[in-house]
Amino acid sequence: MQAFYLNQDRMIMGKTLAEKIWADHVVRSAAGEPDLIYIDLHLIHEVTSPQAFDGLRLAGRKVRRPDLTIATEDHNVPTLDILKPIADPISKLQVDTLRANCAEFGVRLHSLGDAEQGIVHVVGPQLGITQPGMTIVCGDSHTSTHGAFGALAFGIGTSEVEHVLATQTLPLVRPKTMAINVEGTLKAGVTSKDIILAIIAKIGTGGGQGYVLEYRGSAIRALSMEGRMTVCNMSIEAGARAGLIAPDEVTYAYVQGKPHAPQGADWSAALAYWKTLQSDADAKFDVEISINADELEPFVTWGTNPGQGLPLSANVPNPADIVDAEERGAAERALTYMGLTAGTPLKSIKVDTVFLGSCTNGRIEDLRAAAAVLKGNKVATGTRMLVVPGSDRVRVQAHEEGLDKVFIDAGAEWRNAGCSMCLGMNPDQLAVGERSASTSNRNFEGRQGKGGRTHLVSPLVAAATAIRGTLSSPADL
Amino acid sequence: MDKFLTHVGTAIPLRRSNVDTDQIIPAVYLKRVTKSGFEDGLFAAWRNDPEFVLNNRAYAGATILVAGADFGTGSSREHAVWALQNYGFKVVISSRFADIFRGNSQKAGLLTIVLPEGDVEALWEVIEKDPSAGITVDLAKKEISFAGKILTFELDDYVRWRLMEGLDDIGLTLQKMDEVGEFEAKRASFKPKTLPVLS
Ligand code: SF4
């Protein structure tokens, strides 16, 4: 009898936020098949879409919902001389192909030079087409960024891009859920970037595999929308399918008034729905972990995957101290690649290039934070700093606030919007052996240019590092 | 997509963990607008090293890649799968794959097999001793056999069925568009649209 009641309890047990959004988008569910999930928004860019449009054309298919689809040029566009023809013929071919495909299939496109052009994950939120409770996909792994709004958002491959274009759905297996509770208050100089770098260092680059992460706790609730986007952005770096944060007043306030935000009666209906979007108190996560925000410090990576990070005050680790043989081997290879010696204080590492930008930290708040540190200071001799706004709108706003002048006066290069040195598909690349402090999300070998060495940092650390020429936080100035 | 039933070939050991998609195919090689020709970018940075295992003539013609844990982490680029396929790989074996990579490979018809670390090690030892050792992968039986050993592996039945039938997902979903239409009819009106363009 008792067992029966227990089972009953299980059946009415609460749902996590991810499970609620999932349930609201199931078109079809059958035993032994993945669920067919409806997609509310499909974001497109030039690198992962050409083969998908080609597939449609070959099969004589149409884009089912152009009105739920939007494209932008970001990954390999130049950030200088943007109105001239793109010099690299292959980049030009990809951008031209995107333009032709969007025109042929009726997809809205924001091209280079357009006021709404920018990195796809910066553009969606600023247009207000990223909203709570949605399913959002893009042929780009950092689609997890949009999870900051309480949307289920994840990266897909090109075959899936084609699938969504043709059907506005995806067959998907329901992921497991992991709660990451970040309680406490961040110290001054510690940011959302440090939270997520610390989480990845703790759970590892495979720790989130198969899960949707839900970031919770007082330290997460205290973040601005942009800070939350930084956290969710790097969920993929922990191997997770997606990351999300329950929407709250901060979220509603951010969405309200954006061009595509609901209006009038729709706003009330949307708000009523959004308010149901939290994990129920009795919901059960497959895994829960906790992070104490009080103890966090500015974080920096020393290796070649985002999990190889430490507080800035630490020394380069000694691989000999690592027990796990595979991890030890990886650390040894990473140090060789990075040209670092165990025991070196991280703060003494000299940096050639500082990159401020990307979908992780290329938003207006990131630029403001870095500019506040740089104001009245100069970029160190022997160091160059590249500032690349995440979107053209961010660039214009920064200009209106006079931030561009702060960067230029400090000796930094002020560029047009795009992915730029985050992945070095355009001319913005590191040279062999060159070392960067970068606000982007990946420090893989060669990510920012062949042979380039990347340290991932927050915008505050990036700015302080530019001034001192060695990895630094504003407290070191 | 071709049907995948059994595959017989030789294997190449890639003794590295955390092989991310930027290593499988660096971004500078992503600029094609076709699905072919990506073999030149496969492990491009590592192939400059004459000692790298892909440069070892003894493994020429291998069709099975045996890699360390966490293969395919990083970006969602399906080009990583195409590069492996374009180069001639039919099967990748590892103790753990990144989710997006695994999903992409299953859709494109590249079989990814998860084996426990110990089995991967055993397989490495065999193919390092004898690069010409024949390996048979039987998808119906979910078995890999080599050097007189038979190992079984797990694979989702639905994925296996699709691979064995060579079925493409889009065709399958297009048979269910009535249900998609019904779902759309009930969608909330407050959900955003990208068209018309507002500002
Ligand atoms: S900024 Fe970097 S991570 Fe973000 S979409 Fe562009 S390339 Fe990807």
C-alpha cells in the first residue's frame, strides 16, 4: 500500500524549469522515439547554414516558418573597413551565400553595415525576440546564452539546422537536469565570468555532459541580464546541452519595450505565463552542486581547455601533483603549448594582446566595466588591446556614452561588431606563440590563431591586464 | 544516407583526451559551402608534426578512429563530422563523446561507439602492436570483434534503427506535419515573430 502512495507522489512530483519548457513544446511523443520538439526561434549565421539551405534546395523544400527565423553575419566578417568588399575570398563566398539564401527563402537578414548586425547571441536579446519559456536553436554551441532568459536554448549541427528550416521542429531526447546553486555575495572585482570559470574548473569540461544546467541561488539572482548571459553562454564549456536561469523581475524589465517584446494584452498574457517558469519547490534534479560566491576571486585559465582555470592569485599548477593520469598528461601538454612553467605566479605572465569582445563579454555592460578601469590609464607598451563590440547597436551605444573615446585614448583599437578574435576566422588573429588575455569563451589550441596562447578572463581583468601588461585584476593597479 | 550494417576495417589509435572540435577541424577550414573536401583540415595543426599518428604510414587506410575520453567537445560545427567522414572514417570509438558531436555524427551516418576506458585501452594495445589488425563492427548485434575478442556496446535502439535503414530525419518528420500544424494552431499569440521587421 505504502509503495502505491509513494508512486502516486512521484507522479505528481514537481517539475524543473527545463522540464516545464520541454513539456510545453512536445509536438509528439511516442515510446522508443525521441520527442518531437517545436522550435520557437531559429537563429542563423554564415558558417553553419550554407549546407543546410543547399539540402533544402536539393529536396525542393521551403523554409516552413521564415517568421520564426533570423540571420546575421558575424563569424568571419571583418571588423575594419566593413563597407568595402570582404578581402578574403572564402569569407566573402560564405557571406554572399548567406545573402543569396536568405533572399531566396525569405529569411530576415542583418548584413554587415546594418544597424542590427552583430553576433547572433547579442542580436537576439537586444531585439527582444529572446524571451522566457521559448525553445531557441542555432548552429552555434553558444546558443546557451539565451538560457539567461529562462529559455531552453542550445546549439545544433548543420543537419539539424536543415531539419528546423524544413519542419520548425527537432527530434530530441530529453536531457537530464543539474542544479548549480551559487549562494552568497560576490566581492568587488569578481564578476559573472569568474562564477562560470570557477564552475567549469570545479565540474570539468565533461561535467555537464547530457545535462541542462539550471543556475540558481542568491548570487545568480543578483546578476544583471547581461551577467546572466555570460554565465549561461559558457554552459557548453562544461559540456552541457544548455544552461538556464529562471526569469524574474530583472528579466521582465529587460525584455519590456524591446522591439519584439509582447505589447498590450499579449504582454499581460506573456507575463502571466513567464511567472510560472520556475522549478517547483519539490522538483528533483538529477544532480545538484553548490558554489559559495563569497569565496570567489577573479579567475583565469592557464591551460588549453576552459576547465583548466585558477584564481588569479594562484601559481601555474604542477602537473606532477595531478593524480589522474589522463588529466596529468593533458596538463603537461597544455603547459608546453602555453609556454608556461609550473610554479610561475599567474600574475607575472606577460600578455601581448588583450581581446575585449565576443558573445560572452561583448555587451555594453562589459564595455562599461572595462572602460571604467581603463579611464585615465594607458595600455602598456608592448601590449595591444582590441575592443570589438558584440553588435553594432552596442558599438553605437558605447559611442554615445563616450566609451570609444576612453578606449582610443588608452591606446586600444576600437573596431566594428563581429566574432573577431574569439575564433579568428577573420583577419583578427594571434600570431604563433603570441599570448592573449581574452574575454571570450574558448582557450583551445589555435582557437584565436594558429599557435596562439589564450588566457580566458573577465572584462575587469582584461582591462587591468592591458594597463599592466601582465595578468592582473583592478585591485593590482 | 547510406545504410550502416556491418563494417570491417583497420583502426588508428589517437591517445588523446578532450579532443575538441577546433582540433578536429580548425575554424580557418570552415569556409566551404559544401559538405565535401574537409579532409584537408582534419587535425590540421597536429598533422604538421611528422610523429602524429595520422602521418604514420602503417595506419594508412584506417577507417576506425579510437580516441581518448571526451572526444568532440567544443563547437557545434558538423564540419568536424564531415572532416572525419571525408578523410575516410566510418566509426569513432571513445569512452565519452560530447553531446552535440555525438548527435551530429549519428545524423550524418558516422557511427560513434562508447566503450569503457579499459576496453579502449585494450583496443589501443592491439592496434599499436599490429596496425593491420582487422576490426569488425556489427551494428545489428551491437558488437565489435578484434583479435579473437568480442565486445558489446550500447546504442539507442531508435538511433540504431535509423542508421541501419539509412533514414534521414527530415523525411521522417515530414510525415508528421499534421501534428506540427495542430501544435502551431494552439501556440500562444504572444510568442515573438521575426517578421515583419520592427524597430
Ligand atoms: S563570439 Fe565566439 S563563441 Fe560567440 S558566436 Fe562568435 S565565434 Fe562563437
